[in-house]
Amino acid sequence: MPSPASPIADLTYRNYDGPLAPPVYRWWPIAKMSMRMAVKKRAFWVLGVLSGWWFLILSAIFYFAEVTSPNAEAEKKFFQTVVWKDQFLDGFARSQIFLLLLALLIGVGAIANDNRANALLVYLSKPTTKLDYLIGKWLGIFIPMMCVVAAPTLLFFAYCALSYRQYGILSDDPWLIVKLLALCPVAAFFHASVSLGISSLFDQGRTAGAIYAGLYFMTFIFTGAIGAARRIGHETGTLIN
């Protein structure tokens, strides 16, 4: 029998009496959890590094062109042939296949896997709404992909601006950095939006990934065929004229 001095209640439990904040950013825990799951995957870092492969090659080419040039005049002649904005467009274009793989890794299963695990019952419990859930999932894809696109692009720009400023990287196009900052979110916005939309239609991440990859390559082949047809028609018309 307990003594009168010792209470029966368990004193290890305490009610929370701290500050209570309104649930304004209800989407942020969902986005944070999605980003945490993405960066824990080793393939995310591998694809992130590979997406900037063209910038690494260009950096090596510029470096060896600088150190192996016989004189300053030869070095200047080489860098005068470089169109700086085209180098960034090439790097952006050559990274698209890795961004697709990244979207397949972290995007297409965002909602499909939750459907399979019946996790929506937990996510959509009050006060979380469907809009909060969608915003959180979208940001969980957009922010990591945005970092993957922006990191190599801005690092390459900083390297060239510090090392080859005298060759016109800043003077040829003073708005280049602004254009790059506007270009970086484009791919991340596209992949996050489309992959999330496709993911919401299925309850298997693999199925959603197969559909997304198929649509991507079908669109790529179609636009390539249209471009080739236009070039052939142009060349034919030139020869006839």
C-alpha cells in the first residue's frame, strides 16, 4: 500500500505548457521530410554530380588551354572564340537526362508510394489540407532539383568570372547572371510539377516512373524528328534556290 507522501500518479509525464503557434506552415514538415528522404539516397548525390559533367569538362578544357598556350596572344585567340552564353546552354541541355533520372528517383513515387502505404490517412488528418500536402510534396521535389541545377551552373560562372573576366564573360553579356538565375528553376519546376501529377494517378512508384519516362522520351523523339524535318526542308530549299 503506497504511503500518503508518495502520489500514485506517474510524475514522469508532464502536459505541454509551452507556446502554441498557429498551423500556418503545415506544408513545411511534409516538404522537409521529403527532402530528407531524397538527400539520404546515395544515387541522389551521384546524379547531382553527373548532371554537371559538361561544366567539369569545360573547366578542364579552359584550364589546359590557359596553361599550355605558347604565348598570351594564342591564349587570347582561343578564348575569343568562346561564346559564353552558349556554354551555359550546352551545359543545361546536356544535364537533362540526369535530371530526368533524378525526377524518377525522388519525384514519381512522392504520392504513388503514399497511396500504396495508405499514408494519406495520416497526412490529411486535421488540420492538414490537401493543398498543404501537395505544396509540401512539390517543394520536396523542387528544392533538391533546384539545388542540383543551380550548383554546377553558378560554380562554373563564378570560376569563369574570376579566371577569365578579361575575355568578356562579364562584358559580352552583363545580364548573363540574371538569365542564369531565371533559367535554373525551369527544369526543376517542370520535373516537380509533371512527376508529381503523374505520381498522383498511380499507387506504384515504378508504374508512375515508367509512364513518366515513356512520355519524356516520346516527346524528345517527336521534337527531334520535327527539328530534323525542318533542317532537311531548309537545306533542300537552299539547294533548289
